[in-house]
Amino acid sequence: MNDSLAPEPIRLTQYSHGGGCGCKIASAVLSQILANSGAARLLPPELLVGTESSDDAAVYKLNDTQAIVATTDFFMPIVDDAFDFGRIAATNAISDVYAMGGKPIFALAIVGMPIGKLPVETIQQILAGGESVCAAAGIPIAGGHSIDAPEPIYGLVVLGIVHPDRIKRNDMARAGDVLVLGKPLGVGVMSAALKKGELSAEGYRQMLASTTQLNTPGSRLAEMPGVHAMTDVTGFALLGHLLEICRGSKMGATVQFDQLPFWSVSRELAQQGYATGAAERNWNSYGHDVEIPAHMPDWQHKLLSDPQTSGGLLVACAPEVVAEVLAVFREEGFDQACVIGGMQAGPARVTVR
């Protein structure tokens, strides 16, 4: 058979203008869009967490011992492999339940595909990838909705359960809290290299290791009174999601750059100039509330606003429970979880040292 007649391999990333959580609308633009929403909303007392704190999921109290955690997340391909794309999107969606301290119970699929452009087998592989992650989380995909769309879109609605007294919001940090980050940073940089066909095999391995690891420590951390606030780091990058903690908690934070964990390949790529357009949009949205050293190299600056897809948990906890928090991460397979800074009284700003 003449190899020249063989079909070109499908590259899912070529069907979308952006990928993963880098697709998110910039935080400043999103704030403008939502500025007038909900002015006359019905806010029942059972709605324990809504839109007021830009938290990871909504929480609705059912009774004294149970509350429902509800979230949805979907995006366009961040990788070319269909099965891996499904895995990443599902892991990312489920993360929001863990970030609230909840335990996922079931999911609904959100599917938008360019029918006629993608083979049915490719779409089946995307769905199979998502199903494999839900199986690992111990939950079924109980239904969903699909449309014919110009770009591939996949994600989940995820429902979970949590005790009302153990919800971990993003706006309850306290002065003196220590900040712990569960996963290394740099997924956005690696995705930028991948889209250009220049990500190494080791880089792809690191990217998948990060984006397909379920944030299971969240459910266990919810049991700890010394854990005051929690969120997951996704499209707004480390700085953006930390600023949400600062604004909600009405205090400042300090981050020690030399303590930040980065995937080794992402650090190398950043030094070579790789970055996403979303990193610049992120910085333009919230850079006025961030203080960085005057001598900081541009590549370090870009990594701080690098959008993460299915990123790690960011935990604000009392100093006396840091060892216990890190032990939970280690026991759940998060070997690179580490202390990155702390919270202090003052304006809602992030200072990078």
C-alpha cells in the first residue's frame, strides 16, 4: 500500500482556537459580564454557596448532615489523542467537587462535536476516556446532552455530597494560614508547545500525569478543622485563584517563587519562550493586584499566570496542621505537594518574593 494514500492522523487541537482551561473567559471580562446578573434572584437559605465568592461549585443543603455539591466544566481539546482528551476533561470537572471537600456521586456528559469532520470512532474514544476517569472516581455517567458544534467540546456536570459543616470554601482563609499547593505548575506552557508539535514525549508524560490525577485529597482534607479554605488551580492560574481566596477572605497573601513546584519540562519550555495567550490575558485581568520583584525574568512572570487544566488543590490551613495536610497529599499519591507561602492581614493582594 502506498503510504502517501494513508489518511493523516487526526489532531484534535487543530479543530479548536484554544484548549483546556485556557479557553476560559478572562476573569476581568467575566466580572463585567456577570456584574448585573442575579440582582433579583431567589436566594433560599439552603443555598450555602452560590456565585458570591467565585467558588468552585454550588452547594445546597438537604438536611443537617447532607448537602449537594453541583458543578459543570467543559472545554475544547488540549491534546490530540481523543481518549486522553476525555480523561483530562473529566478529571478537571470532577476536581471542583473535591475542591469543596465533597465526594462525587454521579456525572452527566456535555458533548459538542463537529459531526461530519470527526469520525464517530474518535468521538467514541473521547467519551470512553471520560468514562474511564469516572470509573476511577467510583461514579457513573448517568446521562447528558450532545449537540453538533463547530469545535469539539467535552466535559461533565458533576454532583457530589458533603456534610454542611465540612464545606471548604475559598473565602474562609485566616491571617497566619500556610498555603499548600497539591500539584506542580506549567500545564499551559506544555500545551502551547504541544499545539506547535514541539512537546517531547517526556513533556507529554508529565502533562498527562498532572491533568489526569484526581484531586482525591479534597474529601479527606474536609475532615480537618484546621483546613480553612480550599480551591483548585485552573484557568486563571495560580495568581488568579489565589487572588480569589484573598478577595473573598479580605486579606493578602505572599508566595515564595523558589518554593513553587513546576513540572521540569514546563520550566525548560518557559525559559525558551513558550507561553499561552491566556497567560497574558490573565495578567492583564489581575496584574494590578500582584506585586512581583522588579528583576523577575519574563519566563517566571509567565509561569505565575500560566493557565492550568485540571490543576492542583490550593489549601490555606493553620500552621499546626501543615504536616498532616502534606501527609494526606502524600498518601493519595501527590508526592510534589508543598508549602508555597502564606496569608496575612492587609489588602487583597498577592506579593511574590
